[in-house]
Amino acid sequence: MRIVVAVKQVPDTAEVRIDEERGTLIREGVPSILNPFDEYALEEAMKWRDELGGTVTVITMGPPQAEAVLREAISMGADEAILLSDRAFAGADTWATSHTLAKAVEKLGDIDIVMTGKQAIDGDTAQTGPSIAASLDWPQVTFVGKVLEIDENSIISERYVEGGCEIIKSSLPVVITVLKDANTPRLPSLRGKMKARKIEIPVWGIEDLKLPENEVGLDGSPTRVVKITTPETFSDGEIHHGEPEELARLMVDSLLGKEGR
Amino acid sequence: MNYYLSEELNDIKEICAEIAEKYIVPVRAKLDEENRFPREIIKVMAASDLFGIYIPEAYGGSAEIFGGGSMALAVATEELSKACGGVAVSFAANALGAMPILISGSDEQKKKYLPDLASGAKLAAFALTESEAGSDAGAVKTKAVKDGDSYILNGTKQWITNGGEAQIYTIIAQTDPSRGARGLTAFIVEEGTEGFSYGKKENKMGIRASSTMELIFEDCKIPAENIISREGYGFIVAMKTLNTSRPGVAAQAVGIAQGALDEAAKYASERVQFGQRIDSFQGIQFMLADMATQTEAARALVYCTAKMIDAGERKFEKESAMAKVFASDVAMKVTTDAVQILGGYGYMKEYPVEKMMRDAKITQIYEGTNQIQRSVIASALIKETAARGK
């Protein structure tokens, strides 16, 4: 089983603020971490590798410093890592990003499963996983809370949707996006940490992936962020004082939509 | 203080800190309350490769990467002890149990037992103490009588850390009562051996997450090949073991002290009385300053001793005893002061410092009481002085 886990280096959301004027995230001075949802994808991939044999390859697209999250993934037990980094990739939206990631999966060849977190905690789009599948023309199963079975040709998983759970069987190769319900990610091991420090991580650029410039980065991105705003918060709570009976009636009437009084 | 630890030692520190934060701190009060051995946490430590750090690569460990294993063990034990001395000793006692085999075992014994200990698949324990043989190790009554190619063990070991949880025990027994300490012999006994059973589990003041048990031997037949070193060398094996393991207890003490200091400093920065943070009062400041200085001095002594052992120094009995005495006395003082700084809250179980104070006490007692350690230091000093006088 050859599994690719697509991961993202994200700012630690607890620390992020918004530049109100420019409508962008202030990333300076904010520590970067491995997108927490990707940790579940990585653990799921490693769990099945440990059971079925095979390899787990982590990939990410980003600036050279994004290598840090690949090393973190190696310390947790991933077998190898590839960094997709090129000036031309800068400014990519989810379409251009997933297109680039998909090309890397094609270049790796013979991949059975691509796993990724359900979304990244910075952009929160949940589009990259599905979009990788679209770009590769593979099936996709999103929001997977439990992988039940994997064999040579298929995967059966539980997809958690609002108000229920779908059990889906898919052929391989496939793209899976993973929820935190799936597992508890393991901690890095000593051997993993040592390997992470020593391993050479190949860097693939636009030429390695044989991509035209108009399909990557800002030029290859059909969407534009026009503005980022914080939604207005509404506070329509009311406070009433009175006897319990009177207040209960008020509440019931209000729930029934009557302007009772 | 920056000790310029190698990247590899920092890896150990980071992993232990993460285990402490995610797995130990959330459950330490419960483990303490329930007197419960942390099996789940031990599994996580094994998956993180921690059990091999003091065992050579040839036997499945990684000690060489850290320059020997003593510093590795000290760094790991200290970091785990910041969160819980009981969980930490459950880890470190494996090193104590493995040490007789590591130091004095044959190559066959090392090949047979160490790989499972390095992976954490099995746990180890060291058994010397008996009801009438504590500081006076020569007074061991557990008998081992030769019977063909075997020895028959009879007797009871007491207060054995990791008892009932370990699968491999290194036991000191008497093979020649007429020779006292020189009649002692070290044996390897595996769990499940006929005639070997567990007695009562102790209900302790502190380190309650750790298991402390009686080991009972009733006509327990042990093959002669399980003797560590040679018949009559048990006392030497035990002393070498304890000299090497003592910096581990000292590291536990440093960790407990640091954990208590961190709690006290944090509390003092938040607690407001008379309209100001209590760490703005000189009375509290001087206490914190002393606690920090003493803890750092203890750490420096422990690290230097561990480095000395890793460097291959042959004589380190005195330094090892000094590290243990100093660090454990510091741990007792610092934890007591931490409780004092937290005041009434410190005395309550809602805060972790009362447990740290209870945990600290044992470090002054086990693996040789501090009084015995002082005798060791003094006798080394007297010998050195005499040698200089010649």
C-alpha cells in the first residue's frame, strides 16, 4: 500500500490576528505548526501501513521553511517526504495548490491512497482534498471519521455527515479527507526524530512537475481574495425579570413566535 | 541554565515533555489517589523508544547515540519527574533492574534479556531489600542453595519497585551465609517461574503511581546460567548497580524540585494579597530565589556525575552519592517551600505540590538512605586524604 499524505504548514490559530486594513492574516511572529487535521490523516495512513505494509510519503507545497512540518511528520513515523517549492507556486489558491499536489502524486506514481485532513485551520476551505481528487480524476471520500477496511482494490470507510453516517466503499486509487474522530495521532519517537534530522527531503519545482506557469501560483489561480472581514456579531439576547410563571409564558410565546405579553 | 545538551539529548527532553504534558499531567492526581500503575503511559514511552536509551545498540538500544546512557537516563527521568515522580520511577526502575545485567551480565544474558527491555516489551526490577536487610545489604536472608545445575531460592524480598509489573527480576540472594556480604549472589528470575509469586502491594506516602511489592520465593528453582557474574559476587554487582543508578534517583529529585518550583513561581505570579501579586513581596522572592538556585545546583551536580559515568570513569561512587544526597535534600526542601508559598491551597489535593512533597521524601530514602550516602562520601574522602598523606 503506497499512501501519500498531503499536509500544510499553518500558523498556530490561537495566535493569529487579522490586518483590518489589508484584509489579510498577520503571520509575522506567529509560530507555524503542522495543520492539526493533517495529523489525523498522517496517523490513519501510518496505522494502515503498519498493518498492511507499504510506505507513507508526506508532501506539502510551500516556502522552503515548510520543510519543518515534513520533518515533524517523519519524526512521527512517515517514511519519506517531498517538498513542492518554487517561487512560481507563490500566491496559489486552492485550485492551483491541489493541481500542483496532484501533479506530484502523478510523478510519484503507483499511489493507492492520498489522505489529507478535512481542512486546514488557516483557510478552512476544505477544498484542497476534493480538488486533488478532481485534478487526478480519482474518486474521493471526504469527512471520513473511521476507515473500516482496506484491501488491494478498495477501501470502506465511514463518512460523518450532519445528522448521520454514510458507509462508503470506493475503488482505489482514492482521495480521503480525515476527521479528528478517526484516531489519536502518535507522538514522535526518538528514532523518528533522529531520522527527521538526517533525512534529505527532495524539493520539486515547476520544472520537476512539468507544469506550465499559467497553471501554478497566482497566475494559475482563478479565484482572488477581494476582502477579508470579521463578520458582525449579533447580540439579540433579552433579559427579563419577573415571576417564574410569567417568565415561562413569555419564553413559550417567544418560541412559538407570538409577540405575547 | 544552558547545559548545551546534544541534539539527541534534547530529543529525549522534548519527547518526555510531550508525554508529560499529554499523558501524565492529566492523570497524575488520579493515579496517586488510586495507587495505580501507569500501564498506558508505559506503552506510550515504549512506542517513543525511551526504554532503549541506556542500553547499547548491540542489544536493541541506542545508548551510544547519547554518549553512554547515564545522561540520557538522567534527562528523561528528570523531565518525567517534573510532572510525576511516581510515573517517572516506574520508568527509571527498569534501568535499575537492567543494570546488573548491563554491568555484570554475560553476553548470552545480555542477548537474551536486554532487547525486550530496550523495546519496552518487558519491564525489569531489581530486588535487594528485605525486612531485615536495608542499609545493611549484607544481611540478606533469601537463600539460594545449589542443587545440581540449579539453585533453589527461598525467602521474601520487600518494597520492590515495579514488583508485579516487571517480567524480569534481578535478585540478590545468599549462597553462603557464613561469608556474609561475600556470600551473596545475583540471579535473574523471570516472572512465571515456579515457586516465584507476589506478596502484598504497598500503600505508600508518595510515588503512589509506582508499584511497590513483595516478591516471594518458595523452593523456586533457578538454572545456574541465570547467575549474574559469579557466585559470591552479588554484593559487588549490587553496589556497582546502585552506584550507576543513583544519578537516576538524583535526576528524579531534580525533576520533582523543578516541577514544584514551576508551580510555586506561577502561583506567586497570580496570587494577589494586600492588593499586589505575592511575588512582589521580598519574603516570597527570596524563597523562590533559593529554590531556583538550589535546584540548578543539584541539576549541575547530577549532569556532571552522569557525564563522568558516560565518559567511562571507573570510580564515581563518591560523586554518585553526592548527587543523590544533594538533589534529594533539595527536592525535599523545595517541595516543602512550594507548599508554603501556595499556603492553604498548597496543602490541598486540588494543587499538585502536596503530592510533589510526598513524592520527594522517598528520594532521600531509597537506593541508599542519605545517611548511608554520607558515609560513602566520608569514607571516600578519608581514603583520599590518607592517600595524599603518603
